[in-house]
Amino acid sequence: MVGPLFDEPSGFDRSALARQLETLAAENVLIGTSSWKYEGWFGQIYSRERYFMRGRFSPRQFQTECLREYAETFPTVCGDFAFYQFPAREFWRRLFLQTNSRFQFVFKVPEQITCKVFPKHPRYASQGGAENPSFLDAAALDELFLRPLAPYRRQVGALILEFGAFGRRSFARLGDFLARLDPFLAALPRDFRYAVEIRNPEFLAADYFACLRQRGVAHVFNAWSRMPELRHQIAIPNSITADFLVCRALLRRGRMYESAVAAFSPYSEMRDPNPEARDSMRALIRTAREEKKLLFLFVNNRLEGNAPLTILSLVDR
């Protein structure tokens, strides 16, 4: 079925949002979304007619080109895709060509570096359940990921090391994890900012934050199904461990990722407002402004149903 040539008016004031985000970005408060290729954002962030070819909407054209339009509103984005691959140099070149030089990317580091034991999932084929020989291999990360990114480092705001929840088979104690993490962080090139995101609530302890602080690495304040609420993480003494802040508002506490996908797709509207998470993000924005720290704040569709509307609620107040 061919869609309308022009989007119907949505009441979403994209220009006003862009101005508000630009004002905050001038104070080093950069707010964006986790990923960006969502057709549910037509009439909000995207204009359908920009992706018509021969009179029909082209999903391929949208997937390939929509970052250009995204960057007309937002000053930053979190590239979750990098978690699943080591992108080729040509991929990076095409990606960075779509934005201006002020736009800031934050990328996840590939799971080949942060996954200790591969999950038993069809995606991992014969690797499922096996130990990962490249876990926290700084040399491999440098060669396969950092060097290809080096020409664009001024547009790379930070790199996130996302660790899934470790079972006792992987690390029985926080100290065992830090014994692997600390030398890895020490070996990383200083050309980039780094941030660590963990999914083990019991690891949110003084030794963890001290390790990150010693290396100038940020803790990622993350809203996730089994993690403490954002406000609780922010309130932990000395949880700000670097001269910049990173926050990823991903899921309501207690909700599983698959449930959010099923409930919220195609992410075109607000489905489950989360005032507590919004208040926590506003508090972090205030902290960044008062302490004059650079903040990267990313909102996921799966937090409330539609990331642009969540962000609009943050900046409207």
C-alpha cells in the first residue's frame, strides 16, 4: 500500500525541540536517542516524503539516509549497532559523512570485547555457552575498533563498554571482575572517552566506582530491568567518576526487553509514562549544568514507547 505523499500534521513541534536541544548542547548537555532508524517517528522527527523513490516510500532509502534528518533535530545519538560488529572503515566513512562536524556519536564497544561467556542463543551458533577468548582484550579493541574510528575521534563523544549480567561462573565477586577490568582500562588509548555500563546491581559498590575514577572512566547511569532506579544510582556516593556523565534510559525497572518490544512497537506514541525516570533525568541535567560537566543523555523507545516524546517532556520543563 502506498502511503500519503506528505505527512499529516502531528502537533509535534520538531523545530522547537531542535532549538531547545541546541540551547542545552551549548551548555554541554547533549540529549539524543538510542539508535535512530524508526519509521514510527514519521510526523515527529522524520518526513516520509524525503524517502520516496519513483512515487513510493523506500524503506531502504530511509534506513540508509535518515541519520541526516535525525541530526537536524538532535545533537547526539548512541550507536547501539556497534555492539554486534566491528564495522569496516568504509562503513565509518559513510556514517560520519551524514552529519556535521558538531554532531557527537557515542558507540557501544563490540560484544566480542565485553562478553565473557557467549549466551546460548541461535545468534551465537556454535559459540553459545563458550568462553570468549577476546574478553577485555585491549589490543584487539584497539586494532579492530579504535584505529578505524581514529580519523573521526572529534565526533566520538564516548565509547560504552556494556557488560551484561555476569553469573557466578564468570565472576563470583566484584573483586574478580575488577581484577580483569582495571588493567584493561589502563591499557586503553587516551584518544577517546570511555564509560562502563554494568547489569549486576551488587557491583555498584565503592571499589567499582574507585576503579573507574582512577582511570577517568564514567559509570553509565542506566535504567534497566534489574538495575536500581536511576535516582538511586545517582544518589550513590561518588558515583560520578569522570569529568563527563553518561546516562541511558532504556527500560522501566522490572520490565524485560522482549516485553517492551512487544508492547511498544512501532514506537510511534507514548504508551507507559514513567515520571520517576523523567525526574531522575532532569536531576542529572541539573547536576551537569551546575557542575559544568559534559553530559550525554540517551533515551530508548522502550522506556515509555516513544523516545522523542520522552525527550520533549524533559526539555519542555
